[in-house]
Amino acid sequence: MISENVLNTVINKVLALKKEEKFLIVTDSIKRELAEDFFIYAINNNFNVKIILIATMEQHGQEPPKGVANEMIKSDVIFLLTDKSLSHTEATREAVKSGTRGISSPNMYADILEKCVDIDYDELIKFHQWLRPIILNSKQIQITTELGTNIKFSVTKVRGNPEHLLKNQPGAIGNLPTGEIDSGIKNANGKIVIDGSFPHLGLIEEPITLEVKNNQAEIISDNEPSNKLREILDKVGEEAYLLAEFGIGTNPKAELTGRVIEDEKVLGTVHFALGNDLTYGGDNNIQLHLDGVIKEATIIVDNVVIMEKGKFI
């Protein structure tokens, strides 16, 4: 059961939902109980809300049924509370183009909501006002870690707009909990050592090492997590190994738990995603998008260190 404080914060602060707006909640059998808490709160407070139950999807980035996609476009506000992510889908992109705003929270749990939603949004907005322009205006970014990550790349279509941390404007869409600056990635070459967490794998006990050449990754480590990830990606094909996203966590209350919806928001972490990159202006249209989280990274922007071993300077 979600607390009244969190329900109120999400509906009235984050979404700034108005009585006359069409509010759509999309969920599945795994996350139905959480979704119903929001539905009941909205009903009890006389909001115009509708809830749709869909079959649980197999992969993050898999498209919802066409009828649901149409309902998303027709809605003013959406809350995608499902086990697998609908964030990087054509359905969500088309809804945003139509002016729909809202939240996508895959694999959400009540304890994450209770811990990470009640934050100082004004302070987070100020932090993004400082950090996002640095990433947006960069020519080259380098990420290093003591475990061996050393990769250089450029960014495209940088998100994490300060004005979109709250989903109160048309077209504003993002995760709950909020707190990341994410972008597309190009001209990436080097090595990535994932030691935080990965979807389907949870917390990483043995690091997964990727060799990246011109955005195409190859798993070069040989251990249980690496072999499991290789099996997941090979089912989709070569396109699943394309580097799709770079992100920086900015939520001060998020903690590394093995649940990526929270892990990728942890202040001082970075993450790289493989797979679908359409959200960032790419053309790798596959039904898979997986984020690997890295701890204690150093971020170097145009030869200037802005974060050292997970601490912003």
C-alpha cells in the first residue's frame, strides 16, 4: 500500500493533474496492485482516470497493443506502471508528439516510491540547470573507472531538461523516480566495465566488460553475468549490441539495489544502454533497451573533470 503522501506528491506535484484532463494508467498483472493504488486515489479525488491492464511483456522496449497505443495518444496524462519498460517504444514517442505528458515506471516497487519520490525538486532542478548544459555543449566525454572503464564518445539529443523533472508540461515524459541526464551516444570507442547492476541480472557480483568500437559493443569477459547477458542479447541479434544511451544519475535518495529503475538514478553513477536508440534520434528499431549501471566513475568533459570516483566537483 502506497502512502497518501507519495500518492499526493505524484498526482498533484509531479503530474500536476487537472480534474478535466484525461488520465490513463497502463499496467500489467505484476504491477497491478501498485497501479490500483493510484487509480483509487484518482477516483476518490474526482479525477478523470482510466486504467488498462495489458499482458506482461517479455522485454523492455516491447510495444504495447495497438489499441493501448491509441489510448495513450488520446490521453492528456499517462502513467505507465508495468513490469517491463514502455519508455523506449514507438507508442510512447507518438503520445509525446501529440502533447501527452506523464510517467513511465517499469519494474517499480512501493519501497522505491516511498524512498525516492519525496525529494527537494527545486534543488534537483537547480542541479540539472548546472549539469545538463555541460553535457549538452560538450564535444567529447570520457568515462573512466578503477576497474578499467575507459571510453570516449560524443552525445546527441541530451535529455534531463530541468523543466521536465516535473511532468507538468505538454510532452514532458520520464521515469519515476526521476533524476538522470541521459543522451544518445555516437563515435564511442573504448572499454566499459559494468559493476553496478543490469536488467534481468540484478546487482553485478562479477563485472561485465564490453569492448566498444564505433558504438558496437562486444562482451569480452567470461563469467556468469557476462554469459547470461550474452544469451539475452543473442536472442535479439547483432543490433542488440549497439550502444544506445549514456546517462548520469542525479537523485540524492536513490540507492543501488539491483532494480535498474532506481539504480540508474543514483547520484554519482553513470549508465550505458544497449539496443533501441530511437528516443535519442537513432535508427536501431528493435524491441530491447537495457541499461548497465557503473559505480564510482570519473566523468571528463572536454578534458575537464566534473565528477571524480562518483563525487561531483
